[in-house]
Amino acid sequence: MARRIPRLSPASGRCPQPARRGREPRSRLSPWRVGVPLVCLVAGLLLGATHGVSRGGEIRRGDAPRLVDLVRSEQSDVDRLNTERDRLAETIDATHGRSADTALAAMLRRSAELAVDAGLNPAHGPGMIVTLTDAPRDADGRFPRDASPDDLVVHQQDIQAVLNALWTGGAEAIQMQDQRIIGTSAPRCVGNTLLLNGRTYSPPYTITAIGDVTAMQASLAAAPLVILYKQYVVRFGLGYTEQLTPDVRIVGYTEPMRMHFAQAAGPVGY
């Protein structure tokens, strides 16, 4: 096919220009112009949040423990406790056999034996009753001329002196008022009343003890604070009596046991 040669325009003598098919395309907006400010904004927000959380300090300090170190430490503690558990289990098995019923029965028997020494069981036997009471006032309610109010009442030290003397004299069990006295009992004076295991008592104060009566009487007679109290008995009229009884009954301790620290007094067994 023959190629067509454009004709020259008679007016200009030039070849005619082809017609344009529309406007030239505009230049596109570069994504960097939007992305860079956005990234900077997000980075600034992250830096601000980090500064607020750390309060200006380092988040990862050089001396901060690593997670792997914490895991190893906890695993070491678990292994140590497992070893201790296995050792105790072997001790129980060697003492009572591997039967749980046998071990429980042995522990209950031992608990019953210790309950006697702990004062949890009632007791009875020959003993004595010591009574202390305040000095009476005269008909007009006045004190003796040379006495102060403290001279005419029973104090905590007077009660404690009698209790200590009875224990020293070999008392097997002691009761004060209606409560059993054990190793953690502590009578306290509150004004002119006595506080014992959360209960308050007014005089006369009655102390009952089971044991060798002769030894307990001798211990009371030799106790310095009891001797001082007896002098006040003579001088100001405080009350003090000792009554021997062939069979006295003492209740068991019924209050909650609040022992925080304990140490074995001898070989531990079940």
C-alpha cells in the first residue's frame, strides 16, 4: 500500500499539525510528602508516651533482672521445696508406714498426749485454793489514814507472784477464776479489774492449783513478792487465804490457741 504524503498548506507552506486529543496530565502528589510527616508524628507520640511511663528514667536498666534469671530463681525455689516435701514424706512413711490411716491415727494419739501437757483437758486431784481480794473500807467508805488507793487493791504483780510461786512449787495444773492457765495466759490489770483471755473479773480472785500441797505452800512462803503482799495484808487489810483440798477440779483450756512462735523442748516424734 502506498504511503500517503501530507500536502503542504498553500498559505504557510508547512505541514499541518495533528489535532491534540485533550489536556496534558497534571503531576502526581509524591507519597513521601505525606508519609514522612505522618511517621514523624507517630514517632513523637511514642517518645512522649515512653517518657511519661518511665518518668524520665531508663526503662531497661543495666541492673534490671532478666526474665530468664527470674525463671531460674523461681525454679530453684520450687526444686528446693519439692526436695523438702519428699524428705518430710519419707520421714512420715518411715515412722508410720505408707498407710494414710495409720499415720493419721498415730498423729491423733500424739495430739491427745500433748493435749494433757498443753492444758486442754480437764484435771482433778489434791491441791489448794489461794484467794486474794481488795482491802475493805471503813463504814464511811474512807481509806486508812496512812494508805493510798494503790495500797488497798490487788495488782497484777500480786497475782503473777502467786502463779509463779505455784508453778515453782510443782503445780501440775492451775485455774484462775473459771479459766485454765496455760503457758500463753497473761493476766492483766485494767483499772481495778483483771483481764484474762478477753474476759474481765473483779475481786476476789481465786487461784486453784493441783499438785504437791506441801511443796506449793513452801514455795508461796518463800516467794519475795508474796511475802511483800502478806505484809500489806497485815498493814492495810488486803485479803489472802490458802485452802487445802483433797480433790479439786480444774477445767480444760477452751480459748483459741494464739501461739506465734514455738521451739521443741526435746526430740520430735510422732
